[in-house]
Amino acid sequence: MNYIPTATLEFLSSLNSNNNKEWFAENKSIYELAKQDFVCFIEKLIASIAQFDALVGDVEAKKAIFRIYRDTRFSNDKTPYKTNMGAHIVAYSKKPHDRAGYYLHIEPNNCFLAGGAYLPPAPWIKAIRQEIEYNADEYRSIVNAKDFKKYFGEVEGEKLKTAPKDYPKDHPEIELLKHKSFLAVHNLQD
């Protein structure tokens, strides 16, 4: 399978309209089929990525895929299920955000691919900022390249409102250094 079946998007759309335990229980068999289709797709995606990034070749699809069940303990939104399917493919990772990786998000009218560092912890963000400072010209040449702009537009991610610690407000690369995440995102049609 080289695509996500329409039935998966239809299930997610119905779940969005019926996000409750009773409906989900009645439609669990449909969910299981959609989940299996997604696992198969992610297995093939991992194999494709491994052709240019061999380090992800050993990633297990089931471990890369996020659960559909939401953690509602500390949320005002008590809907029990996510209305998307997502996978974070990253090599050598025990935690979801300790290395740069690849992400696929499937949700009706909100499908996208992404790659990069999502809210990296303090030591890692410090190292990223240091590398950007040392290699700003190279970094700019990559993110301003015609193909990068065509597929990803701008680097996305939350930004600090002020200069990060250890950098002056008037640093020549301050706008690059304010990023808290460094993401290349490509939106997809359903």
C-alpha cells in the first residue's frame, strides 16, 4: 500500500463528529482496520526514508505511531480520542523529542509531513543555536534555497519573544536564534 485509504480519513472524520466512548466502542473494528492500514503505510514510509537516512531503518512502525487515546487528566478538553493519526520516525530514540526526526500527521483537512526538532530540551536547543550562530550563512542558504521554499516555505515553530539566554538583543542572527522549534512542514491534501 503506497497511500492512506480514504476509509481511514472517513473514520477520522466520523470520530471528530462522535468523539465519545460509546461510538468508538461500536466502531472499534473500523478503527482497527484504519490503524492496521496506517501501520502498513508507516512501515513502507520507514523503508523509503531509510534509503536516504539509514539510521531510521530499524525503527518499528508500531513504536513510531502515536496512540489515538488522549490524556485528558490535565486538559479542559475531555474528548477521549485524537482525531488524527500521527507517527514520529526517529532513530535511536527512547523519548519522542530527544532527536530530530520525521513526522506524518493524517487528519481530515489537516494532513502534513514535517521534519526537524520539536521543542528540544535545553542542552540540545543550546547546541542548535550555537551551530546556527557559527554557520548562519550555510543555514540561511539551506532555508532560502528555491526547493526548500517550494516544499516547506519558512522554518516553523514557536519562537521566544525576546533574545534567548546568552545572546544579546542586537545579535545579527537574533531572529533565527529565537526559535524554540525548528520545523520544515509540507502540507498535504487529503
